[in-house]
Amino acid sequence: MAAPVAPRVVRAGQRPTLGRECAEVWTRWELLVNLVVRDLTVRYKRSLLGFLWSFLHPLIFMVVLTLVFGTLFAQRTPNYSAYLLSAYLAFQYFLQTTTKAMASMAWNGPLLKRIYVPASIFPLSVAISGLVNLYLSFLPMFLVMAVLGVPFSWSLLFLPVGGLLLFGFVLGCSFGLCSLAVYFDDVRLMYEAGIYSVMYLTPIFYPLEIVPEKFRPIIFANPLYYYCELIRQPVFSGQLPPGHTILVAVIWAVVMLMVGWQVLRRMSPGFFRHL
Amino acid sequence: MTHPLALRMHGVALHFPARREPLRSFKEWAIARLRGRPDSGVFWALKGVDLELGQGDTLGVVGRNGAGKSTLLRLAAGIIPPSRGEVHIWGSVAPVIELSAGFDRELTGRENVLFNGSLLGMSRRQMLAKMDEIVAFAQLEEVIDAPLRTYSSGMLARLAFAVATSVRADTVLLDEVLAVGDQFFRSRCHARIAEMCAQGTTLVLVSHDLATIANLCRRAVWLDEGRIVAAGSTAEVLAAYRGSATPTQACS
């Protein structure tokens, strides 16, 4: 048994550094893959149609949404369904991943107390599996678009990039939220109530134009608006999102990643007392 | 080139909040704040432990419930950081603390072996190579492709032990896990541990079964209320520990 000369040192008050955390996750890439695969498949293990539900679920939802809201706003916004579905998928990715990231800490609490695993691997795996789901749900969206006669354009190739920017933002938020939720259950409960208010403050179901001019700053202050636009513009208007929208999305992603990571690294050494 | 030590603990102390339940809501936290004693009262599970363990050493840890034995193992595995002091760990450590923590009930036994292996830092290929041996050791040939929720608790324990000990780490930490399964399985567990020790694996074993410790460990420490009260050869420490029991406890 050839043990290396350099020991691993665990000191009081020590916090993980970004470099070390990345290295610890990197050496466990197979665990990360397993967590993602488990997240994507275990849900459907006992169902008859299995993984097909990944496509069916968004498809069914989109058809219903198109029928309901399509009649409501159809006159104002042409191709309303494309307008709605694209932004809805982006928002769902954010909503489901952040919620699941908080739950993942509770589920994996026993694990974190019994074996050394970098805490960030759980929110990371949830954000990755959510991204895979987002990409997969583009397929039923294309199907709906084709059925409804929404034109396809080359700008759709931007969608994976938009998804990736959203991934950064989602991951940063998940890092922070899941850390806070370990310490306080209220965070999860408050978040679940609050996020639905945010959903209605984001122009997903309604066109931005119906918001009175003086209230628009509220919309523009909401980072989710920009990520919805990243996914929406290529689908709805067949154009790339404007440069300033992309810029704002990049900035929010970077800022949230930095904030979320700082929260996680400060709080994770105490997780075991609360799990 | 290897370092002569496997583990060194220096002045290691660890505290928990003393309240029965940690604060879980803003309301409780705010009330505690208003009362002016936000962190009033902490419970020190370990109160300054110094310990050195050489490569290939076998150490038994004895002590009453709540003495800090399991906490000591978690610190030795680097799972939790100490409140004071520092822990140095040389080489890989396989904590076998609560066996089935990494299992998923919806996955099959085989999938769980791969998943648990990745938790312990093993690659898929390495685990596939060990699969037959693991399944044979756990005696689960017939059910290994059934979902785990169909397993009995004894089957779960056997599988967990087989996986955890198939990973050949430099240091293995065992917490009361030799008490699983029937006596036949237990004796095979003992044989496997003895074999690992013979190959040079460093072992830390926490157990209430003093005979097991006497069998497997050359050294022992007696932990009481977060402090080491005796350390030395297994025979000496166990004798001191047995002698500490009050007459009524000695009867039972």
C-alpha cells in the first residue's frame, strides 16, 4: 500500500477553496455522471413508458398551455404558442432545478455525514440533469412548432448556448439556496411561495407590451426575463437575442455563480450539524 | 516512498449545539437571538484528542454510548472538520460507517454496487471487475438484478459490507458494522478484515464487542466523554475498560 507523502489536512475553520472543490468534483466525475443518470432515469423506473415521459410531460403541458393562453392573447401576439412555450421551458428549468437542489441536500444528508463528498456535487448534478431535460424538451417544442406552422430559422442553433448561460445562473442560485436551506427549512418554504410570484412578474404568459411603461423597470430588474428572452427570441422571432440581452445574461450568471459559491463555501463546513 | 503515519490527530475537539434540536426556522433563530444567547450552550463531543496511527496499525476504539467514538471516526475520515485542532490523513480512507447510506431503493443490486463504488471513488471498470466477487461474498447471486426495495435488511447489510470492503483503501474505518448478518456471514466478515490487515491495511474499528476488538486489533483506545482515558496495547486498554464498569453493569 503506497500512500503518498503529502497528507490531506483538515483544520478547524477551514473552508473549501474553489480550486480544491473543482479538483474533488473532477476526481469524482463518475459519481457525477451516476448522479445525473440516476436523476434522469430513476423517476421513470417504475413507469410503463419510462424515459418517454421526459418528452411526453412537456408535450402535454405545452398543448394545454397553447390551447388556453393561445386563445387569450392570440390577437396581440402572432405565433403566441412559440412565444409562450420557449420562455416557459426556460423558467421551468430554473424553477425545478433550484427546488430540487434544496431537496437534494436533504435527501443526500445521510450520505454527506457518512462519507466525504464535496457538497457542491449535489446541486451540480441537479443543474446538469435539468439542462439535459431542457435540451430534450426542445424536441417536443419543435414538434409543437411544426404542427402549428411556426417557421424554423437558423437562429434556433443559439438555443444550446442560451441554455448554457441559463445553466450558469441556475447553478449559482442553486449553490446559495441549497446551502441556506440546510440551515433553515424556511428558506425552502418561502422560496416555493415566492417563486410563483416571480413567475407572474416575468413575461412568460403575457406579452411584455401589455405591461405599462412605468412598471417595465420591474421586469428589466428580473434576471429571469433575460434568460427567457435568450430562449424565446430564436424560437419566436427567428432572430438571435440582442447583444445587450446576452451581455446582461452573462453578467448575471457570473455574479450569481460567485455569490452562490461564496455562500456554499462558507456554510458547507457546518452542514453536518444541520443535516 | 510512503509516510510512516496513516493518521494524526492533534488537539482535535468538536462541538454540536447543545439544544435537542438544531434551529431549523427563522422564528426559532430570531427568538434565540432576542433572548441574547444565540449559541448558548454547546455540547463538546470530543474535547481535545491526540492520536497517531502508523501505516498498517490496527486500532480498536471502545467506550460507552455517547463517548464520541463515531465522531472520532468521522473526523478520521475527513468527513467533518474539527472545531479545534487538525487532522492529517495519509493515503485513501474508506469509511464504512453506516453501510447502506449510499443505496438507492429503486436501482437494482448491480446498479447500486456501481453507484456505491463511484461514491467511494472507484471507476465503473474497477467495480465491474470486482462485481462477481462482491456478489459472491454477499451471497446474492439470485437477486442481484432485482431492485433493492425487494431486499431484506440482512441482504442489504451483506451487500453493503461486500461493496465497502471490496474497495482496497489504505485505511479502513469500521463503525459497528461487523454485527450484521448471521453468524456465518459474520465469521466471513472477520476473515476478510483479518486478511486486509495482513496485507497492510490500516484499520480503525469501533465496536462494543470487545472480543472482536481483541481479535483484530493490536492497539486500542478507550474514549470517555470526548477524551482518551486509556491508550496502549489492546489487552491493557480492554482490561482497564472492563474494570471501569460498576458492579451492576458488569453483571449485564
